[in-house]
Amino acid sequence: MSEAVPEEAKQVGVKYLVPIRGVEKSVKLTDQARAELQASGMMDDKGKLKIKGVSPKMIKRMKLEAVDCPVLKQEVGFLQCYVCKNFFSRTMGKTYCRGEPF
């Protein structure tokens, strides 16, 4: 599920290195994730994502990616992973996760 984490990443609190994989059809956001996005201002009332610093083209690409979340123990869309409080970084098809419980 996750790979070995480099020592530099462990020093900043990262527990998991999770691979990102492409999917045919986008993974739906959960109602809880959608509510959090709207509350934080990253999604408007119509459901359109507006993440500061991320282009619409990149958001479209992120919708077609998924990860096996080590915290939730299920497959989630990368956008849900990206806005999670445990997300640390994304590098070359892998994401660093802090792995703290909610």
C-alpha cells in the first residue's frame, strides 16, 4: 500500500509514501469532504472547485487520479487527499502523508 519513507521526510512527521494512480472515471468526493471544501472557500455553491494556486487544467487531471488512503483505509480521489490535513507533499507520482487520525 505505501512505500518506505526517506529519512528526511520522517524528520518532518511524514509516515506514509503513497503512490498516485490514474483511474478511468473520477472518484466522487464524499459529502463530508464536499462540505469541508465549501466551508473553507475552495468550492463555490455550484460545486465548482477553486483551489488557490492550482490551475483548472491541473484540477481536471487531479480528478482522474486516486490513492489508497492509509488513514481512511479506502480508495479516495486525489483531490480529497490534496485538501486533507494529513497531506504534506506530492512528488513524481507519490504523495507524502502524515498519517495522523482525524
